[in-house]
Amino acid sequence: MKRVSDCVFCKIVNKELPADVVYEDEQILAFRDIKPLAPVHVLVIPKRHIESLQATQPSDDQLLGALLGVARQVAKEHNLTGYRVATNIGKDGGQVVNHLHLHVIGGKPLSDLPALG
Ligand code: DGP
């Protein structure tokens, strides 16, 4: 499993840093964001280190679908009727942690929520 030693999300995957985990399987981990923008704010990540969506290959499409499936499941388990799934890509896209992650945000009306970043 590819990992990067100074990547905070790799450290969470490897249990070197604590996190409030809500879902885990062989290839995916989901945990609560440390700075939630809404009552529900969960990050869904591949366990393997991938910098961002832009660094994925067509061979990662199964994984990308699975990440979205976990986002859907997290939303269902939190009874979210409306929610947002977003991923920031690169510095100009507002990405701070360079390990691919989907934000799953909900639990309040999001119309006034600023863009992530
Ligand atoms: P982004 O800007 O898309 O790269 O968002 C990174 C998110 O990661 C941001 O909402 C805060 C969250 N985050 C950063 N460090 C940690 C951490 O150590 N633990 C948890 N649970 N979340 C973190």
C-alpha cells in the first residue's frame, strides 16, 4: 500500500494519528473532519496515497466509484436528505491535504455555505 511518511491522512490510515472513524474497509477509510463546516462533515479517502483526483488513472475508476458509494452510505447512515460531496484539487482548487479525499457535508441547509478551501 503506497504511503507518504509526512502525509497526515496516511498517518490516520496507519493509526499513528487518532481519528473519529465512521467507515473502514480494505481500501477506504472515512472519518470526521477535524474542522467541520456543518453538523456532518466526513472525509472519505482511499487508504493508498493518491495526491488528488487529478493523479488518478482510468485503472482507479473502480476505487473512485467505491469512494462515492461510501459517501452515499455515510449520508444514509446520518439520515442526510440533502448534502454535498466535494473534492478540492491542487492549491488553486483549495486543497490543503495532498491525499485524495471526498468531503461529505450536511445536516444543515448548505445554500449559504462558502466553497471549501
Ligand atoms: P482540503 O482543503 O480539501 O484539503 O481539506 C482538508 C480537510 O482535512 C480540512 O477540512 C481539515 C481536515 N483535516 C486536516 N487535518 C486533519 C486531521 O489531522 N484530522 C482530521 N480528522 N481532519 C483533518
